[in-house]
Amino acid sequence: MKDLFEAIEDLFVNILFAPFDALRALELESWFTANIMSWLFTIIGLVAFVYWMLQLKKFNDNNDEDKSISSHSFL
């Protein structure tokens, strides 16, 4: 049973987390390069936010939504 847990440890420490160790070592040389994935996800999120806001504006300008003031039909 101990061998199984040591195999799981070896898998995570030496194989799956190796890219994160490389990024940690790279951070000492260049902070921007080490955080390139964070910058990439931030840019993708910003583009998605702008797209979503433009779509909401387009549907709002078309007056497609029913904006009558009633909570439920039974009220």
C-alpha cells in the first residue's frame, strides 16, 4: 500500500507539477514571462466581457425583451 502512495506522489511531484516548477524558476528572470498564462486568461476574459456587453446592447436596442412589471402570472 505504501508503494501506491509513493507512486501517486512521484506522479504529481515529478511529472504533473513540473511545468509549475519551471514557471517558478523562470520568475526570477522575468516576472512578465512567468505570468504569461495569467495575462492570456485576463485578455480572453476581457474580450469575452466586451463581446457579451455588445450582444446585450444589441438585444436591448431591438426591444426583444418583455419588460412589463409583473412578477408572476398568478399575482
